[in-house]
Amino acid sequence: MEKADFNLENALKTFAAGENYHAEQLFGPHRVEEGYLFRVWAPNAQMIWLVGDFNDWEDTLPMEKDGYGVWSVLTSDAKEGQLYKFKVKQSTGRIVYKIDPYAMRFEERPNDASIIHTIPEFKWSDGLWRGRQKRSNYFERPLNIYEVHAGSWKNHDDGRPYDFDDLTEELVPYLKKMNYTHVEFMPLMEHPLDASWGYQLIGYFAFCQAYGKPEQFQRFVDECHNQNIGVIVDWVPGHYCINDDALAYFDGTATYEYEDHDRASNPEWGALNFDLGKPQVQSFLISSAFFWIEKFHLDGLRIDAVSNMIYLDYGDKPWKPNKYGGNRNLEGWHFLRKFNKVVKFAHPKTILIAEESSAGTKVTGMLEEDSLGFDYKWNMGWMNDVLNFFQMDPLFRGDHLDMLTFSWMYRMSENFVLPLSHDEVVHGKKSLMNKMWGDRYRQLAQLRTLYAYQMTHPGKKLLFMGSEWGQYLEWRYYEGLPFGDLEDELNAKMQHFTATLNKLYREERSLWETENKPESLEVIDADNREQTILSFVRHGKKKNDFLIIIMNLTAVEQNDFSIGVPYPGTYKEILNTETKEFGGTLLRRNPQKKTNDATFKNYDQSIKTNVPAFGTLILKPVDVNTRYVNHLYRMTDEEKKEDKKKKKNPRKKKTKITVKTESPKTKKVTSKK
């Protein structure tokens, strides 16, 4: 029902100015006392008729256009659940049947009519979760994301994909069992082709019919929040489906897309690019984001293909420099800054993540720093370097440790998510497990070390579904994951390892509470080319809150391996990726180790431990002296030389000696100096 206090003129003005962030309240079908009122924006159409079940799809309901290019019509015959479209006589005179861009429901594919649908009011029970999020600083909290394609996580026996009632029943307990903090869905908005994975949208306000009803997704989010799990959804404001009955050239002219054909065309994805400088398009897109955040209580949005939005020369197509002679898409750049500003103003705790692969624009941080204003950016460089390293023959890895450590150099330049996403397990790239070098046993051993490195490297985490148990096959969008793999002992133990690692990540504050500060990461040894062992420290806020990570990246076990440590005392092993419970061969972890006064690089305290082949150890202090100053680590080279001279030629200090004597007469104790 259209609200009684709805101000039509103000809604139209703000829409035309790019300042209407709830444009779905203006457009689409709305229940009024006399029936249903329909509105659609198509400024250059010659004529539009509303057609549907309520008038036998005949031209009996012509619409009227106002000065803002908005067409409207009222009908008393329309009812909830009926199908409809707009019959558009475009600027060229061509007749096209178009969907409603603001529809909240569509027909089951392959049919494509819009549906008159009102999402019922939902009774939320997630107040405790939302209250905690308002009070928390998510930059200093764990963020470990399980990425899911809703249509292929699991299927019914007859091949039907799970809807969100099924996912509430099975996926939520699975997320809890696996100790993930968040789940992220590939786009859930309406799209006509499964093969697009949801990234070519037609319905920016419509929950995809193949996944169930909007209220089912609301129940899913509510249950996630009650189980302390956040929900993030991918959103695509850069490009959209090229289908003729959808947004493409809606009124016969460039309505939603750029007028320049080269800028509008997106041949890489077979799509069209939004004209992000057009105010009405800005109102449309920002309203879509607000709709999903507010209607479904989302905790975050991941914005897809940001590079395509901010660079004119993105992709293999002709391009023209901007007015300053550069390659920056000024409209896209300004739109994203505006988008982040208004979303953060209204919903400051909504996490905004950019999928962006370049280093030419600052993506995260404050707008005042000339950034785009996102909270996080996918670290595609880390992902490419790490996966290339683990595909390499271990004999040559010693000379390429910089592929693992280069990201340490730029880790403070942005707020990063470390993604091992769906993009890495399709199109012949192999599954993550199958990328690893060697036979299956060695592949799983290295996969455990890869995940341990991801979890202990500064940055938030993301892993695509199926990778948690070492799925052998690539991801297939058209069928459910092979959960039967878990009947195999090695796969089951790999899944157990991932759950254990996720739990450790949540519990160890040093892995997330200071990761946006330089002192979070301390390098022990990044140059061990001979044995190819990488070691470093992750620090928390408290001095005694730190972890030591030792990674053996070859097939050679190292016994009594020496490693420097920050403080003297005792250290215990809290994770060994090669123990039998995880699929390795070791029956038990290494025992607790006490430090020795033995120099190791910049440290004057060290320990010895056994490091298994292709294994990772995580050590934690049990009883250490944090008041101890590790002089070798903190002194400059000149100070070290001076310190050595002092040790060779110690200065004689004058000491005050007190001798107690007893007076024979008084028996009184006196002192002589």
C-alpha cells in the first residue's frame, strides 16, 4: 500500500536529481484505495501501455507521461500475484515488451513476466545480533567468509536446487559447525541465465525465483544472526543483462546505459554498462542497495567488478581518455564515492567490499584520503602469487619465497580480504586441492598449509564452498557439491582441519585485532632458501598475546630446526597441520619447548622443534618473560658493535660495600664504609 504521507513531487524531484534512495516506493506497482498504481521511467518512449493478466494483455491501459519522463496508470482490475509487463513504443517506433525494472518478483524461468508482489512484513528476532554489531568495530573483529552459490551448494535427490528454507535447515548448522563468521552469497537478484552465476541481472529489487521467496531469505538471515553468523550478498552495479526485454535501451535510447556505444558495451561479459553519471541511474542503483540492506537485514555487500567501473580502458575495447587525458572513468569514480558515503551515513555498520584488481586507485579508507571509501578490497595479487607458488615444484620454491612475502610489503596500503573464491575453481583452473603439487596425499598436505597461511596472514578471509574438504572436481554451477566426497577419510579429515583452523582464528585475537597496524606482523625469517621454511609472528594488543608461525614448504622434514623467538620462556604447539587427525602421519604434536640463549638472526633467544614436510606449526607462548628486552632485535648495527665492545672491556664500577661490626662495649651494631 502506498503510504499516506507519500510526497509524489518530492519523490520525482529527488529521483531526477539522483538523491532518491528509496525509488522502489515511487516505481513499480503500488496498492492504493482505487486499485494498483503503476509507474515506470522511460523519458524518450513514444507511448507505453500496461499489459497483463488483468486486461488479457491488450492495449486497454495506456500510461501518461509527466515532466520527469515518468509514465503512470491506475487500474482497479489488477490483483496480487498477477503477471504484467510494459508494452513500450520506443523512440524509433519499435514495439517491445519490457519487464518492470522495479518489480519484486518474476515468473519462473524461462518465462520472464513481472509479478505484482508485496513482500509481507517480517517479524525479526535478530535484535541482539544487530545491537552487538552497532557497538563493535568490525576492523578489530574476526571476519572469515564462506562463499556460496545458492543454486549449487546442495541439490535434492531429484536434482532440484535447495531453496532458502532448505538452506536454513542445513546450511546454517553447517556454517556453525565449520566455525565461519560470515556467509557470502553470489548474487541473489533475479537473473535469466544460470550460467552467468547471477552476475547478469534483470531484477535489481527482485529475489531470484529459483531460490524461493523473499520471506524465505529473510528467515535464513534471521536464523544466521541468531547463530552469530553474518550475511553478505554480491551486488552488481557496474553492468547488467543485455536481454532485449529487460533494461537494455529501455525507451529506444540510452536509458540506463552510456550514450557512447564503446562505453556502454561490455563485450567481455556480453553485458551493458550502466551510465553511472546519470542521476536517475544513481537513484535506481543506490535504492537497490538500500532495499537489500534494509529489507533483508544484510550485514554487507560485495560490489562486483569495480575495475570495470573506474577505468575507461578496462577490457579489450576502444576507449577515449577523460577530459583530463587519463583513463579514469570519472562518472564511475564519483558514483562509488557517493554510494559509499550515503550507505555509510544511513547504515554505518554495513560492510562494503570491493572486488577490484588494480593498484591505480585507493579503494579503501576515508573519502578524505581520496579513496573510493570501501571498507575492504579483495587482494587479488596475494591470491595469484600464493596459488602460483603452491603449483610450483618444491625444488624451486626456495628462490621464490618472495611470492609469499611480497604482500607483506603492501599489506598496509588497503584493508584487504584474502580471497580463495569461485573464480579460482572454474574454467579449467582446477579445484584448489588439484592445483597443489604432487600426489593426492601431498596435495592435501599443502592445501592445509595454504589455508594455514591464509588464516595467519594479515587480512580478512574468504573460501569458496567445497574447498573446505579439498574437493577434487572444479565447481559446477548446474549441480550440487559432491558431499559424497566426505565418505572418504582424507576428505573428512580435511574438512575437520578447516573447521579446527577456523575455530583457532576466531579464538586467537592476535590474528585479527591489530591487523591494520604495522606491529601486527613481525618477520622472523623470510630468506631461508636452502630449507624453504618461512617463519613470522602475529601480534595482538597485549604484549604476551602473539603466535609464531613456521611453514615448511618442501617435502623434506626438518628435525631440531632452530627458530628465533621474541621472548625467553616456554612455547607450546597449538596447531600442527601434519597430525593424524587432519590427514597427516604424526601421532602427536611437538612437546612444549623452552628457549635457549642462542642467537638466531636478529634474536638472541631461540627454540628447536621438528617441522614436518609440507607442514605448518603454530606456536603460542605459555610462560614467557615479556619484560625481557631482546637487545639484538631492537638495537641498530652501531649499537650492537658498541655493545660487543662493552662486553669485551667491561668498565670497573665503584661499588658501595657495607660491613657490619659489633662494638665490644655497647654490643651495638654499627657500619663502616
